[in-house]
Amino acid sequence: MRKSPLLTICIVFLFSYSTVLFSPAVTQTVSGYAENVQIGFSWINGIDGASEMVGAGYAKAIEMGAQIEHREYRWDYLDLTMTSLSEWSDLYLSKNPEIAVSLALSVINGNSTALPFNITTFSRYTSPATNGTRFNDTLILNTLRNMTIKVFDVLNLTYISFGSEINGFFESYFDYDTKTFTSTAMLEDYVDLLEKMYVFIHSRFPATKVLTIFRYQLPMDIDTIQALIPYFTNTCDIFGISARIFTDNYGRLAYLSDQDVFERFSAVANLTSKQIAITNTYTISDSRAGGSELYQANYIHYLFNTIKKLDNRLAFVCWYTIYDYPPGYLGTFFSPFLEVHATAGLLSYTGNVKPAYFAWIEEMTAAGKLPSYYSAWKISLISLFIAAILGFLIFVYVKEFPEFKKDWPTRVKAPKAEKVEEPKVIQLEEKKPKKKSSPPIKEPEQEKGSSEESNT
């Protein structure tokens, strides 16, 4: 019976690699790195009012090894309602106590102020003599202290900040040629407010660390960060970086190399002896908005290489969101300009995984954050392996089954015929030579020869 060589290859291939591919990762020894760096997400899932989707996001976050979540809320928003913080705590954080919590209660949010609505006399100013409320007025300080107490009644915060991307607010007073501020009156008042809040936090909530968060998207942002850091030395324990999507100086998405990403983050770390926290970073996958699924996955690798190199200089690192937003959600409920950020997730809004998801799993495993998880290369190879085996089997069936079917009668009957006939043939062949070589046939020839010789 002739065996199929292709089928033999399939069997050998399956036997050889099944042990490697399907061996559980828990048996692997993972040394890890950046043991003290907490890695997680900024807004695990930011869809308000969709508790089932957000709940699914938290389940996925735990599965992906999330250790921390960072969120930002404007102070004026929280002054109206604390419902969002209560839902965050009661519906999600209480069910996932292993996740550390970081909150930016923003007095400044990007390029705008976020003071409570009852403070209506505040305006931008260039000198202390300007009429109106100033950042360090007693009214603002006491109101912010009371709000902070309310926040701690709801949340057990590991980190807190009183502003987000604050260099965006003060950059209008910054001269990029001289690298100095044209006016520092408002800046100094804000610094005074934060220094007083820093003392308040450490006296009232000593286990919580304070952040001062800068924006770092454009390459030129490093200039404002460098100019601001000396002002904020006594306002915080950690300097935070909200990188979001790295761009060029014109705001276009930048495709950075591994070394480029490291240099951008290390440029900030080199400006201070304090720890650094990356509160928010990501890139998008939608090619229509200039993104790429491949670059998004590569950026994950670059980010983790930076974590490995900076190690204990980092306090925590957060990627923005696990799932994409549904099309139109950000544009409808927030701003049309935010729609471009809808594909920042590692999974689509329907739950389909992207290459960036596998990159995240691989890197978290290498960092020792997911010691019992399959490596991403194993997940990919298992899928390819199964597909290859099925392909081989189908090919063998289509290619050789017609010939096998044609020879089927012979393959079945031939062995029975051979077993019956072979003994008879052997017996006949053995008896014939014995009859030819018998002595009675040869003796008459010898006698005739001898008699002729005697007669002669």
C-alpha cells in the first residue's frame, strides 16, 4: 500500500510543532523589567452611560494586565455633578480593586481655564493689578480644597493633579526665540495655588502623590516644558507627560522610529530629577485619518522599549483606551475635531483585535506583567499553524483522492491473492531441479562411453 508523502509531511509537521505551540506559557520563566512601573490605560473605556461596554472594557483590561487607570475631569464639570466619579468608583473600580487610580482635577485644561461656574470674574491677566479673580485668590484656594475633599470621599487616589497639559495655557506668553515668558504674573499665581495644594494633599492625604502634567505632542513642546519645570519644582512629586499622538510641528501625525520615541520621552526625563509619568499616549489605526494598524503596533513596541530603558525613572504609563469609539460618537457628543482619535484602541469597537493588541500582550508578558498569558507570537503562530494543517489536508484530499479511489480494488484484493499463491509456486520450483539431477538418467551415458573405449 503506497502512502501519501504530503500526508506524511502533515503528520510530521503537526507532531514536531504542536509541543512548542501549545505548551502553556505559565511554564516559561519570565524575568521581566520595570517592576515598579505601573502600566495601564487612560480611560479604560470612555463611553459614558454604556455600563455594559465599559464593564467589558474593565474585564479586558484585567485580562491584559492593567495596573492603573488615569482620567481627567474639568473642575467646572465636577462642580456641577459628581455623578461620573461615583459611577467610576461604584460600578468599576470597586469591582477591580487591583487597579490604581490617577485623577487630573483640572483647574487648567489644555489652553483653557476650568474654574467653577460661580467664579465669573476670572480673566487672563498680565499683571497682578488687573481687576478680576486671580488663580491664587482665597476664594479659589478654599473652593478647590473643598472639592478635593469631596473627590477623596468617592475615590481612593494614588495620584492627583490640578491641571492637565498646562503648557498649552501659558504658551501664548512664551517667546520661542528667546525661550522666555513675556509675562509671568498669571503663571506665578497658578504656581502659588499648586504649591499650597501640594502642602494640603500631603498633610491631609499623605499616601497620595501629586502630579504636574505637561502636553508633549509637538517637538517644540519640549521648549515650553523646559521653561516651566523650574517654576513647578515645589508643586509636585512627579512630572506627568500627556503625549497623546506625537506629531510634527504642523500637527501632522509623526511616524517615529524606536529611537525617536525614546529620545522624545527621555528629553523630558533629562530635565528633572523627579520621576516621570506618561498619563496618556497612543496613536491611531484609521488610514483615512493618516494612521496605520502596523505603525500602531510598532508604537506599542517602541513605547515598551522606552519603559525598559527608563525603568525606575517612570512612575506609570497609560495607553489611551482599550476599545475604539463607535463611528461618530466623539464627533457627536464632544467635538467633530475629536473624531480623528476614535481608533486609538487596541481593539475595534465591536471587539475585533488589532495587531496592536498582540503587541501589547507580547510586551506585557516580556515585562513580567502577564506571566501566565500566551505570547503574541504563539497566538499568531497557532492560528497560522492550524490554517496550514487544514490547507495541507484539503490539498492532499483534492490531489490524491481520485488516484487512491482508482486503485482501491487492487489495494484491497492483492494481499489475499499473494498469500494463497506464493506457497504453491515455491514448492513447484523446488521439486523440478531434483528430478533432472537424478542418477538413473546419467548412468547409461557413462556405460556406453566405457564400452566403446574397450572395443577400440
